[in-house]
Amino acid sequence: MGQRNEELLAQARRIAPLAARRAEDTILLAKAQGCRVFDADNVAYIDLFGGGGTNLLGYGNQYVLDAVRRGTSLGLGTGFHGTGEIELVELLEEVLPELSPWVVTSCENQAWELALRWCRRSTGRQRIVVFDGNRRGAVEALHVAAAGPLGISQPLVAGITADSARLIRVVPWGDTESFLTVLAEVGVDTAAVVLDPIAAQFGVVHPPPEFLRTIQERTRSAGALLVLDETLTGFRLARGGAMEVFGVEPDVAIFGGSLGGGISPVAAVAWRRALKISPGDDLAPPPPPLGVLAATATLSVLRNDAVHQRLEERGQQLQGGIDALAERSGRPLRCARVGSIFSLAFARTPVSDGSTFARVDQESWSRFARALREGGVLLPSRSPAPAFLSHAHAVKDIEQVLSAMDAALKRMQREDES
């Protein structure tokens, strides 16, 4: 780490401790281009953290930047619903014709609040059922953990009231029998079942088709609404996201992540067209104009089938290389992947639920991730958190990543032998 970066980190520890803690796990970003990020000393890293999934097309994608630059000449008045928002929603309905209407918001949290509030209002019920692998994001209501009897939850972080936690029931991921048991107990007061289709809290878990079918069928038979979390998978796995890849048919879907093209936070909530609903008047403020322009440009780029084809090819290249390295090194390094989202874990068995997640070797991961960062590659500091490829990752970039991983595994071997 260079001198300037160290100076800024020392300053951040005094005045911005959260920024400092997160930067120590990654970097203090000075600039970004393509699939690389740079610190204050202009040291480059191949980025697999992916801005938490927002960087789908690559940092500084020229088409997205040009759209935003053109928009800045229009004044970009905030606080209004603009003409650009109508164009964006038209594109969204083109990509996902099963969903309508749409509400575009300035952040994922606003979209979640709107969706969960609508579910409770429309059903007249209060409880929300979630899975322990669900991504929590910044949604306060979802920061709960299983406690005691099946389905009972408690606050995961200080400051969340016990009363709020009691309205959330937590079900083990992939456990159909437990889901049906909880639904039989609280189904008459369940407003919604929230599903993260890849259980991102555990990295990447492929959902069994029969599990998804049961969730959809039994949620609706209980009179509850199925809410699909597409904040990571939407537009990234395919143009149609998890709805297309896994065949999920939600009543409500939440989008965010890559929608803003890595330029500006923006999110959206949409309802199943067949419901013919009106979202109500308690809506969030209008979305930021820059976010709307970036989202419109991103969706326009994704009209090209070659984007997702390239993402899948790079994903296959990376996964195949990691599997070969793990076999050669004799270490239980596992790669789980769907499209351009992947997760890595040092584990004897595949990570598929809460119990296997708890057995991941975090100490080995810390050594591996630290060695990779020194070798110019950024991965999440926690395993098996989701990591991401972008359209800007080329064949040679993946080769460089695999070379750095090979060096990191050999370094770990030398350390163990000494």
C-alpha cells in the first residue's frame, strides 16, 4: 500500500471510521475504468467485488457516460418525474412484459419499503416470511435471525425493536417441509413471502426447481404475495433476470444493483400485470435524473445478446480455472456460479444452506483474499459473499486473476509447511 493511500486511511480512521473499515478490506477508490479500480497511489486492481453487483457493463462504460453527459446539458431538475422516466419504464416493460405498473425509486430501500407496505395493505395482514439465505441489504425489517422454535426471529443488529422482529418469520433455505410448517402456522396472517433466488447471504446457491415451485404454489394458496428480490440477479443473470433463468413468477419484484449502470443508485418495484393493481399514493420521491438516464442507457446496451453471452463465457473460464487450481493444490476451494455472479469458499462440502455455510473456513479465506489483493485482485473480504464479473472482463483479465490465485494458493502452502 502506497504512502498517499496510507495517509488517507489514517485520516479516514479519525473522521470517517466506516469508510476506513471498509477500505481496509478493499481500497480507497480514486478512479475506475473497465474492470479495474485504482487507489490514491494509482495502483490498479482487477475488481471482482463489482461494486456490490452494480458494475455490470464495466466502470466508465462509454455508452452510459455519454447518455449521462448529454443529460447534464438539460439542467436535470430534481423533485420532478421527468420524460426520461417514462422512456425507462417503457424499456423495463419491453424486457419484462409480465410486470406492470412500475415505480422507479432513488434507492433499493425505498423500493422495499413501498413493496412491503403495499403487501400488508392489500392483504390486511402483517407477517412477512423470509429465508435465512435472503440478502438483507439496507432493509431494516430483514435484519433478523432465526431464534428458538422454527420460524421465530430476533433482531440481528442493535436498534431493531423486538416487536418489528416478531413480525418476520425465518425459514431455513431450501427446506420445503419447514416452509410448509411455518406457513401452516402463520399463513392466515402472512402478507408476503420474500425470496432471494440465489440465497446471496450464503454466496450463490442454485435453487432446486421443486423448491421454487412449492414456494410459488403454497404462497398463493395461503393468500399471501410472493416478493422476488432481483436486486442482484435482475438484468445481470439475463435480461429477464431470475424470472427468466429460474422461471419464477412473482407478484412483486424489486430491482436495483446493476440497473443504474454503476453510475448512480436507482431501483424499481413492479407488480405482476395480471394483478391489475394501483400502487397507492404513498410513493417515494421521484428518482434522481442521473440514475434514470444511466438505467435507460444500461438497458439499451443489454438489448445486445452478446453482452450476456460474453458474461457467461468469462464465468465458465473463471470457474473452470478455479476448479483446476483447487484440484492441483489439494485445497477445498469451491466455486459456485450462476451467470456472472459467483462465490468462493474453502469448504469440504458445497455451501447449500445455513449449516454448510457455518462450516466455511474463514481463516483460510482471509489469507487467500489478502494474498490476492497484494497480487492485484479484489475479492469480497467475507466468504462466500457474492462476487461479480463485468462485461469489461476480458480473457486476459481472467487469466491474470487465475495466475494470482495460483500464486496465493502456493503461498498458503509454503506458509503451512514452514
